[in-house]
Amino acid sequence: MTADSQTQRLLDQALLLLGASILLEVIAQSLPPNSSLLSDSEGVLATGPFRALQITSFCLRGGLVFLMIRAFSRVLPPAHRSPVGAALLAVAAAAYFVIAFVPADMTPRPVTVHGTVHVVFELGAFFVASLGEVLVARRLPDHGGLPRTRLLWLAAVSLGWSVVVAAALDLRFWGLLERIATVLLLAWMAMAAVAMMRQPTTGSEAPVTGPS
């Protein structure tokens, strides 16, 4: 049995937001002043003449995470939900809306109040979202369609990478490290969304084996 029509719509919307977010960032990256993928933060794209594209991209990511939280609550039986994991993902989603509207600094290390707030919320979003993904993945059933092992492994890599990104803030290639963290987070969301499309809904008979 696959996800019901309402859950399917949630997941379709989540994947649409994910794809649109990536597309907008690619477009923003290709437009003047052509910031460096290697050294410049994603937040720099939200300060130029085409900043609306990146601002929208950040907001779409926040919306994506909220949709995924809702989808998990519909697909997973109560025994396999992680309230703490869902709460952490919600915090990360809210952080995306903050960094969308709080400008980043053009320097590697922030030098203004708004630049500091942007970096703190961005690094916090990486860590909190990754930790939320780990907790959600740990509670998934061992059998039942969701790739628990792969999702847990990817979430663990993302969590470790978020620490690397925070520790490497002064490095010249920090922009690349930051984008890898973004790719890891979005890849987890995409993998989970596609898998949930094939999952029974909460009201269906679902396996209850796995970690409690």
C-alpha cells in the first residue's frame, strides 16, 4: 500500500520545494556578481542585486522541512515517531527563515551583528537539522520500506559534517564545505520523501519492530 492522497500531496510539495530551492540557488549563483562557490557563503547570494532568489530559496527549504515533519507524522505509527527529532527539525526550519532575512557579511568571518546572527543560525540549522534526522532515522522500523540504515548513515555523516563546517569557518574554502552540508541535508530529505511515497499510512497495519 502506498501513501494516501493527502500524504502524497505533502510529499509531492516537499520534493517540489526542494527542486525549486536548488534551481533558484543555481540561478542566483550564475548571476552577477558571480560569488565564489569555493570561498563565499550561500548567504552572500542573498545580499546582491538578485538577492530575492536566494531569500526565496532559503524560505523554500524551511517550508520543505515543515512538510517533511508533517509527512512523517502521517506515515509513521506513534511507536516509530521521534518527537524530539521532529522538534529539532522544526527549529532548523525556523532558522532557515531567519537566515533568509538577516543578511550575511561579505567577509569569511562575520564582522557585524547581523552577519553574526546569520552565521550562528546557519551553523545551528546544520547541526540541529542533522541531529533531528539522526533521531528520526533511529526510530524508523527495521522492516517496512523506509531505508532506515541508509537514512541513519546519511544523517550521521551530515551531523559530523556540520561540526566540520563550524570548525572550519576561517578556511578559504568554507563556502564549499557549507554547500556540501546543504547537499547532505537535502539528500536526506529527498531519500526520505521518495521512500515515504511507498509507505502505509499511520492508520494502516505497519510493522512495529525496531528501536523503541
